Amino acid sequence: MTIENTSSQSRHAEDPTAGISRRLSRRFLLKAAGTTALTASVAAATSGTAGAASRASYDVIVIGAGFAGASAARSLTAKGLNVLVLEARNRIGGRVLTSTFAGEQVEMGGTWVDEKQPNVWREVQRYRLALTADAPPVRSYFPTTTTGGWQAFDSVDLFTRQSQVVTPLFEGSRTCFPDPYKPFTREDLLRDLDRLSMRDRVEQMRFSAADQLLVDPATSYLTGSASTVGLTEMAHWWALSGHTYEGYGSINTYRPTVGSTALVQAILNESKATVKLSTPVTAVAVNGTQVAVTARGTTYTASGVVVAVPVNVWNSIRFSPGLPSEFTGLSTRGLGVRTAQKFMMHVKGTGLGRFSAESPAASSSKITAVFPFKERSDGNIVIGFSNAASFNAGDRATVQTELRKIIPGIEVLAVSAQNWGQDPYSQGGWAVRGPGVLMGPLRAVQQPVGRLTFATGDIASGWNGYMDGAIESGNTAAGQIAGIIGA
């Protein structure tokens, strides 16, 4: 695959946001807008194998072709190593998936990039990718009771008030995370805080009933319950965002115009690694200075392996010797939200405009949040999220029933859903550290195990749960394995 630069792209090479006005958004609003015309030409891969001719033995095998695996492969081949990438799916990208819906290019997984995220921002500049800026909503439907009952508010007014309420939740973040890319710096302070959930923190604040309604969706939408979201997780993201509400929100504004999958492909192409799709790994066995990796009945060998799959998937691979308890325990617990669904909707209604909607944890609706994508003459294209295990986001009638609890009378014309929890090669969506993970198993699972290293955005020291974290983790794991095999 090649990316051909136009003159417009060249102008934006050093600052991809040149000419794009910045507007307030927020971390709690996973917004998206319509895709503009592509300003980069991407030649699609036509083969399941890229790079050198297939062989049985390699210097390093990378398991997984998402951002983490692609980044690891590129780092290793840059050292002159022969690298094989084994991907279980029939596509690259992992939890990144650029698709189409209602004639629009859409993202069913990881989407946004930001200059506060140095790893992914560096990739955007490296490949001179143009960016699309997503506009925020004008009207936001927010709960008026803890179980439901929504009212439309002016978005700017609502978010201004929410900023005032949410900001005190993270008081002290500068002290606890003086360098958010080195999250263990103040472990003396974090040890006790890491035991707390966001629900614990909210209860400490003793909010009024009205303020509680502003806080609840912001702290529970990630998993469906604030009790399963670690206080140190959200405080860490807050610190990475500059310790402000505006900074925390603005990270979901810019996305690669060519799509997130194209960025993964660009990294893989530069790596020159051999990539095999539809090749799920079932076993990894370490024997002395060699590692045997089995996939679809074929065994490949290497001096070292980078395991670049989500934490939830670790236990689906048979490791010999077995992984330490920190790894198996965390995989059983899970970091990727197991019930996560992202879906696109084509809707119609009177006077909708660019709207968003959010639900409290105890809401009567199984739709967690709705965010704008594009206004069209035939209706709106919007994004939906849900953490409800019993919700079928791919069924139009079901989605319409749940959405009408928020916006009565709205019509859902079509839907397209990605249930990340039901994907056997993800077993969950976006990663969220629960209470006890930061100061518990995280440091252990960031370390090599013999001739194995582990790469996934789930365990990044910085932007865990984001594309940026996946790139960071992939580069780190590549450096670790290179040292182990003496490269």
C-alpha cells in the first residue's frame, strides 16, 4: 500500500490541524462527524502476505496486526530483523475497523488522534495524513431523573455546567501524576487511591441530586457502572489531558481522513514484515533459545515473540510454560469492556440538528450514549454506544425502541453494529482499568516473560485504552524483545 501526498497534505505535514478551527468537545463525548473527501490516496492490500517470502523460522514473531503489533513489527525490521506477523482475522487493525454505512466512511473502533497523544500524533505527521475535525453537538439530551426522563439542553451551557461539577473529582491529579507517562512515580500516594472506584469517589463528593445527574453518565458510560471504573484510571487520563476538563474533552476531535485502518496499514507497509492473515495462534511454546508458535496446524519458530493481542485474549492462547498468575488473572478479569458495542444509526426526526444524548447507569434505555456524525437531507447519521449485554445493537427495531426512550418519536431507518465482546479475537472493546489494577498486576504484565514480550494499548503506561497507548506499547515490547535476543 502506498500513500500519495497531495500538495494540500504537504502543507499540513508538520501541523495536520492547520486551517482547522478548534472547538470545545470532551472525553465523555465520543463524537464523530461526516467524512470529507479523501485527501490521501490509499492503495488497498490485495494479499494476505506482505514483505519477504514466507519461511518457517524468523528472528521475531509478532502475534496480532493492530496498532501495537504493527508498531512492534516496524521497530524490529528497522533493526534488520526478519519478522513474521500472524493475524487471526482476515483483516488488519485489531480493534480499529474502518467501514462504510449509509454511503459514509465510518469507524467502528478506534477513531481519534490528538496532539496531546504523542505516539499517534507522530505517526500522523510521519505519513503526512490529513485530518478531519468533528464538530460538537448543538443540542444534548441529558437525564432529568436517575432512571430516565431526558430533556434537551443547549450543549455549550450543559458542558460548561458539567465542567464545574466534574473538575473537583480529580483535584490532586497533578500531585498524584506529576509525569503521567510514568504513572508509578508517586506510588506512595496511589496505593490507597487505586483501591477506589469512581463510584467511591462520587459518593465522597456528596453531590446534590441535580449535580449527580451531570456526573453519573460521565463516570459510568465507559463500562456501564462507575463501580467498575478505577479512580486512578480516570485521574490518569485527566492528567494526560493536561488536568483540565477542556483538555480531557478535546482529544476526541480529529481523525485521519483516510481512516484509522489506513494508518495501521501504513505502519505495516513500512515495516516490510511478512504478514499472514486468517492465521489464529493457538499455542506458544518456549524451548531454550527458540519459541514455537502454532497457528492452523503450522508451527513457526523464532528467537522471540511479541504477543500483541488484547489482555482479554491472553487466556485463549496455550502458553508453555504457562504465564505467571498476574497475566492469567488479569486476562480472566479483563480490561477490555466485555459488553462493549459501537453502532451507527441512520435516524430521522423533526428538528434534530447535531445532537448527542447520554444515559445514567440505572437508565431505562440500554443505549449508553449517542453522538453526532453527519447531518444529511435524508436524516442524520449518528454513533451509538452500549454496554448492555442483552442489547442487540444490530437490530433496527430494538435500537429504535431504546432510542425512543430518550427522544420520543425518532425514527431509526438503518443500523450497523460492531459487538466487540462477541469478537473472539478481542473479547471486549475499549480498555478500562478497574480498581486495583494500576498498583496491582499492571507493572508485572508490562515486563517480558522469558522470550515473550507483551504489547497492547490495554497495558500502556500512557494513553492506555487508546490508539496512542497501543503504539507506545508496541514500541516498548519491540525494544524489550530486541534486547532479549541480542539484536
